[in-house]
Amino acid sequence: MAQLRLGFWQRLAVMLVLPVMTVLTRKTWHRMDDVPATGPVILVPNHVSHFDPLVVAHYVWRSGRWPRFLGKASVWKVPVIGFLLRKTRQIPVERGSVEAVKSLDTLVEALREGGAVVIYPEGTTTRHPELWPMRGKTGAARLALLTGAPVVPIANWGAQEIFDPRTNRLRLRRSHVTVTTGAPIDLSRWAGVEPTRAVLEEMTEAIMLGIRDLLAEIRDGEPPALYDRPARRATTSEDAP
């Protein structure tokens, strides 16, 4: 594990979150060495629970990287939490607005600084009845084309035992969580091409299948086809990260 040099607010965040994770989770972590020790990387987890960002952050931090999450801007408006998110260099996005473009610029800058950026390609917790991944949005693919940074899948399972998005039930009891990383998704066939919608959707399909197959390893089950997200009104945010 690489030694991180953290600022005051990052150290404070660790001090606040680590006891919670120690009390609420029993951890099985695999393949932490597959998180690149240095350099830019786009980390793409599946999303089974509103609690799993803490699970993923804990894993990535212990691997020796400081995770910079892309998240809904509404969370930044929550008192105290929003302040800490800003101070720890997390990245808000206002979907369906010109602010989404600014978020993409911030992500590009973070990667050019050698950062570890975490993007949930599904954009929200999965709607699959058994919590398998949905089809993703194209933001991670677009970012990969812009920067050339490797896209590394992360699969996590167990956070739904603490908060289950299907029932909105919170159970503050110690639960077993499993996290693993895979090899970078092979996106070489699209290197240098124009980011058309067809290209971005093909890349996103490859990314989501990589995440799904990695999740199948820790769930020890046969994965279904990617779940088609429920239809919604047209919006300009589809290509936002």
C-alpha cells in the first residue's frame, strides 16, 4: 500500500468515516494491487446501495489512492456534508445543465494531475430486482477518450445489507462487504476515434460488461444481461459523467 500524504480535511474525513466502517462492516477485499499505485485512473464501480460509496472509498483509500468521487450536486447542499465534500476535493455535477460540462472539465483536470477519479456509470443505484448492473451512461467513456486514462472496474457487494435501495430500509448492523478490482477494461479499439454517440455507447457497453462479470465473481453466480434502465423523460444529461 502506497503512503498517502493527506491534507487536514482529508485526514479529518478519514477520522470521521473509519470508525463507522469498522463498526458496520466486515471486509473481504481482493486484488487491491490492481488499483494503479500512481498516475491517472478512472475507477468505475457498480452501485447497489447509497452506502456503497463509503465502502468503495474505504477500499480505494486503503489501496493507497485518494478517491475523488463524481456525485449529484444536491448532496453538496447538505450542511456539513457538502462542506466536507468540497474540502476533500470531491466533484459535484448538476445533471441536465451547462454545469455538467464544467464537471467534465474538472474531471479532466483531476486526471491530468494524476488523480484517481471514481464514476458510477449507472448514475444511480441499480433498479435490477436482484441488484445486477444496469446499462450505463456514457460519461466514463467520454472521459476515457478525452484523457486516455485507464478505466478500472470495481465490483462491490454487501452494502445493500446496510441500506437496501429496493426497500429504503436502513439496518445499522455489522454486515459483510466484499470489494474487488479487475484489470483495466480494454478500450484500445476506440483510441483516437471521434466521440460519436455510437462509439460512446459501445465503449460504455464494454465497461458495464466488465463490471458485471467482475461482480459475478464475488457473487458466485451467472450474470444476467445488462438491465435496461426504466424509461424517463428526455434530458440533456445523458452524456454527463
